[in-house]
Amino acid sequence: MNQLKLSTSPCPVGRASRILGDRWVILILREAFLGATRFEEFLPNTGINRAALTSRLTALVEHGILERDPPEGRRAEYKLTDAGRELAPVMGAMREWGDKWLFEGAKPEQ
């Protein structure tokens, strides 16, 4: 989980990339924007294993991108915080870029 620690870089892009540059984090955020809130809902469309999902969800909560309700115990829901919701344009831009540049003449992965 070291790669998800906050950077001390003076560059905001560098600091953000320490958290958002992780493939699993991006896929977890995609699922959160699509309405996933429970641990089990993040698993099917990401391909992530349970241990990796646990560590990424914990990091996203620690960094204030998701909130966990209740904070302790089982059957928690993970919801985007204000900081997480502000990533919507970033996620949208990634989707648009991928649609434009990555699928022409190629079949998307399933």
C-alpha cells in the first residue's frame, strides 16, 4: 500500500498521481460513479482480488475520496465524498479519451 501514500512533491499532479495513478483505484472510482457502494459490488466489474480491494478502499477512505458508513464493522457502504465527486470530470475525460483513441479498429476488452 506504499504507492497510495501521499506524496510530498510540490507538484499537484505528482501528488494526485500517487493516489489516482493506481489502476485499481481508477476502476474502483468508476464503479463508485456507476453506483457501487458495497464491497461485493466493486468485485465483478473490476477483476480485483479481495485483498487488493480492501487495501484500496482503505486508502481511498484515508485520503478523503470515499467515506465508509459505518466506519467500523461489517456491511459498510462506501460513498464518494465531495472530494471524490469532484473527480467526475477527470473520470469523464478519461472515458472520452479512451473512446476516441483506444478503440478505433480494436475490439474493447471484456
